[in-house]
Amino acid sequence: MVTTERDRTADELLDRRESLMDAAIGRLAAAAPRAPGERGDLARCREDIGAHIDALSAALRATGAEQLGEYCAFTAVFLEGIGVPRSALGAALDALSEAIGERLAPARSAIAQEALAGGRRRLDASPLVTPAALAVIPAAAEAPGDAASAAEALARAAPRVATMSVALSYMRRPGDALAHGWRRARCLEDARRHLAELAAAVDLEAPALFSDYAEWAQTLLTSFGLDPAELVGHLGALGDAIAIALPEHLAAAPRRHLAAAIERLTSGRVELPSFVQPEAPHGTLACGYLDALLQGNRGRALRLIQEAVEAGTPIKDIYTHVFQPCQYEIGRLWQLHQISVAEEHYCTAVTQTVLSHLYPLVFNARRADRRLVAASVDGNLHEIGVRFVADFFEMAGWDTFYLGASTPAQDVIDEVARRGADVLAVSATLGEHLPSVHELIAAARDDGRCRNVVLLVGGQPFRVVHDLWRQLGADGSAPTAEGAVHLAQELLVARSA
Ligand code: B12
């Protein structure tokens, strides 16, 4: 690859980043002693100048002034959203240009200053960022138009769509940008997460998956005090950004999924009732156990379960009616911002310990001469659901090999072959785990050693869309561990008939 003078200038800008930031901020402070912009925050402004240098350097390597113009437009929208006038960004870019003139050799400073001036001119356009204005901006990365599917196009365009959607949202609801302040970078992260979940749902043509995710996100965000209209607005902006970034035939499906999610969010208040109810089967025990967890009293939690077992409560009932609803409730309380991540970790760890105390009872069933390998798919850190599945098979007399969280596909397959498993149980929790499930199932199908193995999938997404397993190429799914055992037995009988 040929290194041009533009590339060398781009390198030098990064090498001299710190000194350029100092020089530019010095000029700004001298011009307006109290504050550049109206933030009175020189340190923050210095960081912004660092970001401008990075953008300029990237633009010199890639598409040039147009890319920098897009960066300037988005930055101006962000800054206006938090009360910093566009003129302040212009002043910062001018100060940077002067600093470049002062610190770089003339030939290179001319290259950098010319590119900067091109981007800077974009600030004079009005309005700065609208769908129409964005439409004429060439795609920064690979054009997604030749993508094989809407999901692939969405994945490729995701970084650009995320930025565009946040800029549009803030432009339409500047009050949000103001309220978010410097936490607005979180909004970009959220947009990327929305897009990953959207791509997974689009890939499987399962709008319910994305609507379910949107409902979850709405509850989470509003528990942090955000206005419910904010997510609705952001999903709308995502749809508009997708309409701009993707050709019409590829934009249609994601836009339909977004419309369905918006419809769900706006058709009534999203309620999230407790998973632990005293009137439910074993509800009193579940309430007591949850209380012990939340009080940080693991001795009492363990005693309650041991007493229930001694009084004859079936182990399976304790799994189904105590541990599972309590784990879901812990998740709900975290989602509603009522307990911390640390409290969630504590409660989960206690339940794992209590589960281990029940193992003498779990492992004493009559043997069935069947073998199960059970694992959470690569990337899935949730291990208790699939542990339940393994334990229910164990209680049915199977020899079980429970591999735990996030297991790489090839290792799972090798283990299935090594153990001579009759059934493989794979667990996913988030929509974004589904591509890995797909890959694992496809790899198992391709491996001659797994030819006779029954492939089951399960976990939260499969509880939302009941026939999702078909699209992923599995043999079946069940919403519960108990159901998984019955299904496996049925499928094995059908196979041997
Ligand atoms: C504990 C927990 C964690 C722990 C897990 C630790 C561990 N050692 O397992 C940690 C901290 C790692 C974690 C991380 C995250 N978590 Co979490 N987590 C939970 C929590 C509170 C409990 C999970 C659990 O134990 N469930 C109990 C089991 C028994 O239920 P289950 O998994 O549904 O399994 C049953 C069935 O689904 C089925 N089943 C399961 N697998 C299989 C397989 C087969 C083959 C079959 C047939 C059936 C089957 O049978 C099981 C038994 O009946 C849940 C709450 C919830 N609702 O589950 C949130 C929850 C799942 N987590 C959530 C989130 C958002 C996250 C994070 C993204 C948070 C973050 N920002 O980092 C990360 C993602 C990590 C990742 N990459 O996977 C959300 C997901 C929301 C969503 N729809 O997107 C939830 C729902 C919390 C909430 N209410 O907001 N989490």
C-alpha cells in the first residue's frame, strides 16, 4: 500500500495530539477567558478537541472533507442539544486550525487545514442534520446495498445508523440531550444494542423478539427516570436513519419490526408485576426465600429450603416454584433499579450454593442409560437455566454433562462426541445470542459424530417465540426444564420407531 502525504499528515496529527490540544485550548482560553462555549469547562473542551483531531486524522485517510463534514454536523447537533452554541464548535475548530499552522510543517499543515476548512463549512449549512441532508451524505463504510439480507445490511450499517439516530433524536428532542449531559455517549451504546437485537429479530423474521426487547428496555430506562416518550422517539429516529442508510428493499423489514415495537410501547403502560406471589404454588416459601436473599441472610435462605425438603416438598417444585421465580424477580428488581448489580450477584451466588446442597437428592434417581450434554451458547453468561435443565435430566436418571456459561461451539460439539450424548441442550438468554445458537446447531449438523444426537434449544427468546427453534435448525424447544425432559424422551422414541 502506498503511503501518501495525507497519510503522513494523519499520523503526525495523532503523534502531536496532546500538544495540538494544549495549543488550541490555550488560544480558546485567551480569546474567551471565562469559557469556550457556555460550559465553563476547559477540560471537557480539551477532550472535544482531541476528538476533532481524531476525526480529522481519520478523514485524511479516508473520504476526506465529506466525512469530516458529517462528523462536524453530528457534533454540532450534540453540542446544541446540551446548550453549547454551534459558534463554540466553530471557534474550537478555528483554534485547532491555528494550532496546526503553528505546530506542523507548512506542507502538512496546509493539507490538514484544507480538510478542516471543508468540514468546518458544513457548520454553515442550515438545518444541520435532517433526513434530507443526511440522505446526500455518502455511506462512510461499505455500502450495505449489496448485502445478502436485511439483517446483514443492518449489521454493516449499524455504526453509522446508530450515530445518525442519536443525532436525529437529540435534534428532535433537544431537552433529552440537555438532560443527558455528558452521559449522552450512553445513548450511542444503547442505539448499538437496539440495533444488535433488531438485526437478530430481523434475521429470524420474528418481530415479537424485538418488541419484547423494546418493552424490557422501556421498563429499564424509565426506572432511571427517563421519559417513556424518549425510547419511542429514539426507535422512530432509528427507523428514519435506516430508511436513509439502507436501500428500500432492505430497510422495509427492520422498519416493520420497529413500527411493531413502537405500537406495543404506545398502546398502553408497560406493567411488570412481581414474579413472586404468595398465592402461587409454594408462594409462601418463595416469599420467605426471596426475603432472606434480599436481607443478605444466606443461612436463613438455606435453612428454609432444607426444612421444606424435610417436610416433603418435591425438589422439582422447589426449582420451579421457588428458585426460578426468585431469580426472575431478582432480575426484575435490578431492571427497576431497586437493587444493585452487587445485590443481584449476591442473590444468584446464594441460589447456586443452595442448589449444590440439594445435589445428594438430585443424583440418586434410577439410571436411564441416556446421556445429555448441556451448555450455554458462546457469549451467554447465564448458566442457571441450563443447569436446571441438566438437573431435571439427572433427576430423570440421565448421565448429564453440564458445561456452564459461554461455551465455544467446537468445544461443545467435541464434548457431545466424547460423551456419546443422546441429547444436546443449548441455552440462549438474549436475542443477540441467537446467531451463535444458529452457528452451533449448523456445526453440529455438519459433524458426522452428532448425526444421531437430538438438538434442543431453549431460554428466554424461545419462550417469547415458540417456533423459533425451527428457523435455527434444532429438533425442538421447551419453555421449562421439565418440558425439556419430556420432549427429549418423545423425540428419542420417535427416532427409534
Ligand atoms: C443472574 C443474571 C445474570 C448473571 C448470570 C450469572 C450466572 N452465573 O448465571 C449475569 C450478571 C452474568 C448477567 C449478565 C447480564 N444480564 Co442477566 N440476568 C440474570 C437473572 C437475574 C437471572 C437468570 C437466571 O438465573 N434465571 C433462572 C433460570 C432458571 O431461568 P431461565 O434462564 O429462563 O431458564 C429456564 C427456561 O428458560 C428454560 N431453559 C433455559 N435454557 C434452556 C435450554 C433448553 C435446551 C431448554 C429446552 C430450556 C431452557 O428452562 C429453564 C428452567 O425452567 C435474569 C432474570 C431472568 N428473568 O432470568 C437476568 C436477565 C436475563 N439479564 C438481563 C441482562 C440485560 C443482562 C446483561 C445484558 C446486563 C448487562 N448490561 O451487562 C448481561 C448479559 C450477559 C451476557 N452476555 O449474557 C436481562 C435480559 C433482558 C432482555 N430481554 O434483554 C434479564 C431478564 C434481567 C432483567 N429483568 O432485566 N445476568
